Amino acid sequence: MSPKVDNHNQRRQYQLALEKAWVHNGEGGCWRRFFTTILGIEVVDLHLLCSHFLPAKHAMKNLTTKQLADLLAGQLLANTEDDTRAGSGLLPAANNVQGTR
């Protein structure tokens, strides 16, 4: 396996560790595990995109994978918007990231 794939898997399995945090027993457990794996891949991909493409001074540039996941989860839980249009402003601006350090 390539070192880049190994690095991605390590970020997903050990830094984010959704599979360990969420229980997958009982009916439909295999589908919950599958969903958890896909969600973990997406969060790690987003973290890598942010760390590579955001400007150096952007507040989200230096977040860890777990900090980014916490930020996204917090926004999902606190979301009162009924707006699914692209660009609705749900991700914070560079000077508006809270609770991530």
C-alpha cells in the first residue's frame, strides 16, 4: 500500500477514531460501520484540502483533523438554518473560528 494511503488511514482510524467512538453492534451494525467509515474518509479529505489550499493566515489552516470534525459537528448540531443553497455561510470566516484551539 502507498504511504499516502497509509497516512490517510491513520488519520481516519487513530486521530479521528469514529469507528471506536460509535458503537456498531446490533441490527444494521455493518451499515452503520460503513457510514462511519465513509464519513471519516470525507472529514480527513476535507482536513487535507483545508490544510493544503487555505491561505497561511486562515484560522482553519492549522486545525487538527479532530478539531475540524468537532467544528463541523458543532455546526450541524447548532444549525437552525433551513437553507441548503450553496454558499449559505455555514462555515466560519477566517476570523470567526471559535473553540478550536
